Amino acid sequence: MTEYTNGVRQIKADLKTVKYDMTDDMLATALLHGLPPNFRDFKDKYDWIRSTKPDEPPDLDYLYERLHVEEAKQIRMKEERRAKEKARKETSGNNPGGGTAYNGRPKPNREDRSH
């Protein structure tokens, strides 16, 4: 996230060298539009927060902080999902029959009556 936000800041600085002033509103919009789809909920929440004070410029420090918090949250959730999946695979690998419990009874002998 730091690399991404620094990249957008660099674009703002580059535009300034050609005498184009990117406002904080424009910078916030560019940051939000460049986020991947997994930040959709974050963008919706941020839009709601901004709608409560639409005439005030965005607090970019707050936006940067919240983006980093959201990234950390998503990384943590992804790691938890991986750990659960790994535990599930290990558990199913220990059971005979591919994860189904063996009850000691033989399978009933069924004839093929399709013909």
C-alpha cells in the first residue's frame, strides 16, 4: 500500500512540474479509483464518511492511515483462511476414505440394474 500511495503522490508531484495543481479531492479520487476490487467495501465506507461533510477537503493523512489498516486487515484475513484450509486438508488427509468417517460396516453390495 505504501508503494501504491507513494506512486500516486509522485504523479501529483510530476503534474505540479508542468504547472497542473492536483487538488486533494482529485488525489483522493485517484487513490480510491486505483484500488483493486477487494477494497470495494472500504471505498463504500469512505464514500459514506465523505458524504457527511462534502464541502470539506478530504483528510489525506486519515485516508492513508485507513488504507494501511485495511490492507493489514485483508492480509490477516487471507492468512487465517489459508490456515483454516490447511488444517481442513490435514484433517481430511488423516481419515480413511477421503474425509468421511469409517463406521466399521461394509458397504452394501448393490447390483447394476440399469440394463
